[in-house]
Amino acid sequence: MDHPLRRKRLAARLPELDVDAMLLTRLPNVRYVSGFTGSNGQTLVRTDGDGVFFTDGRYDEQSRREVERLERVVYSREFAPACAKTCARLGVRRIGFESAGVTYKGFQEVSEAIGETPELVPFDGVVERLRLVKEPDELRAIERAQAATDAAFEQIPDSLHEGMTEAELALELELAMRRAGADGLSFETIAAFGENAAEPHHEPTDRRLRRGDVVKLDFGALVNGYHADMTRTIALGEPPDELRRVHDLVRRAQQAGIDAVRAGVAGAEVDGAARGVIEEAGRGAAFPHGLGHGVGLEIHEGPSLYLTSEDVLPAGAVVTVEPGVYLAGLGGVRIEDMVEVTEGGCRVLPTSTRELIIVP
């Protein structure tokens, strides 16, 4: 990952934002510009692309290893005094900061430490917009995460058996992703059986698998800080006819969404393409969430695909396409794939089948 180049891209935006430096406190953005993977770090980027990385003593050696071509300031207790001292030394007079990455208490502490000069100016989404388009190294990390996710899913049909619990199946998936090369999990795995599959975000329970149940699985591997996100709905034995029809409907809706993805299209247009298929079938009320979201250093990032989204999809972004239909008391179906946006359409990243798998 070319962290100095990323800092230069951020620095190029600072004059138009009318600030001398940008203070990054959201950890995904700190990682994006510095390479630091720990749990406490801040980065000040100046208009020349140079800057300062801050952390506490626990991460002295880790940051020495991970953070290159940046001055490092290691503080003993509190960030605010170290930040104030550094800004005074550098003569910074206007600092942009991430409004979504600072608590009110944190803002007060920094404000009190630096006084009236430099001035603190809030911004939202500056680095996130730079992160929309994935670099080749980022795409490779996402592809590796997806490969581990696909490999884990391929083992699931052979793992299904009557009497196993949702929690047990979730654990099976998590172990399979680890064995396939994942560094960790993108998010807490969702495994939902039967009527529980009607909950879009269901926390696995001790509900036991029965024949005729649909099994909704939402899961993803994490590799080198980059996420994968995939949902499949399968069945143990013959599912209810209505859920078979719903699976076919969701599959057609997802394909309509995938077909609508291309560079320059608004997220709302892609959402509408998939949602229209479901609404035409009279199931619009049973699709209560947006069609998708960006994926990268965060499991949910821009651009967004929902009914009123004005986000325009750029070539190189990675987004999910995940329509779902949920029927209370019966079950639900969601099918989700990540796709890379291209000028002429998109590239689907998962290799796992989207057809309904029925385990005998």
C-alpha cells in the first residue's frame, strides 16, 4: 500500500478546504494514510503531504515497524497536550478534523489544550471519499478475503445436519474462514434457521435445525484489514414452496441490480432496478433495507445503494448488491455479492453459486 501517495492525495485537497493540516482520528482513515493497524493512533497531514503520527507507549514498537516516512510522537497519557505542542511547533493555524471521529469530550480536550490558535474546523467524509476507488493492492486484499469466504461456504452443505444450532453453524463458518486464510471476521456471522431468517440481522441462537428449514447465512472474511461480505440462503430438505418462489424472486432482483451497476450511475438507480423487480411481484413491503454499500477497510462504507442515495458509483469502487425478502413467521431470503464497479458494468467477486442449494 502506497501510504505516502495517499497522504499527498489528501494534502492536495487541503488548500480548497482552507486548512493548513487535517487531523485524522478515525482508525480506518489513520490506517489508510499511515499503515498503522493498532487500536490507538492519530495522524496530522499537512499541505505538503508530510505529517505527524501520534500514539501512546503501548504502540511504540508496532508503529516504528508499520509507520514509514512520518514523524512519530509517542505520548505517555493523553493525546491532546501532545497534539497542541506539535501544532505550535509546526506553526499550524487552521486544522481540519473529522467530525465523525471525535467525541464531544475529545473535542473539548483538544480545544482546551491548543487554545484559540490553531482554529479547529470540522469536516465529514474527506478521506472516505478518497477511499471510494480501490487501488490494485486493495482489490487484491478484498479478493483474498472473498476467496476465503467462498472456500468456507463450499464446506457448509456437508456440515448441515438436523439438530445443530444456529450458533454451532456460525462457528463452523468462522473456523472454515480462518482455515482458508482469513485473519479474522469482517463482522459477527449471521446464521438464521426457518422463521428466524425473516430477521434481516439475526443473532445466532440455540434454535435447532429442522428439515424444511431455510438457512440464511451472512458472513465474510477479513484479510490484511480488508473485508468481504456475502449472503447465501440454502435449505435442509425441501423448503416451503413460497420460500422457493421468494428465492427465485430475490435471485432475479439481484441480477437486475448487478446489471444496473456501472461507473457514473447513482446508487438510487441501482437500488431501484432491483427493488422494482420485488415491487412488481407485490413484495415491496418485505424488502425493508437498502440494496447495498461499499466495502473496504470498513464493512460498511461509501458509496451507498439505497432508495434515495445520490452517491455516484466510480470505477474501482467495491459495493454489495443484496436484495432480500422477509416473511414473518415463515422465513426469508437474502442473496448478496460484492462487485467491482467498472466503466462498462461490474465484476462479480464471489465464485459461489447463487442458486438455491437444497441439502438432502
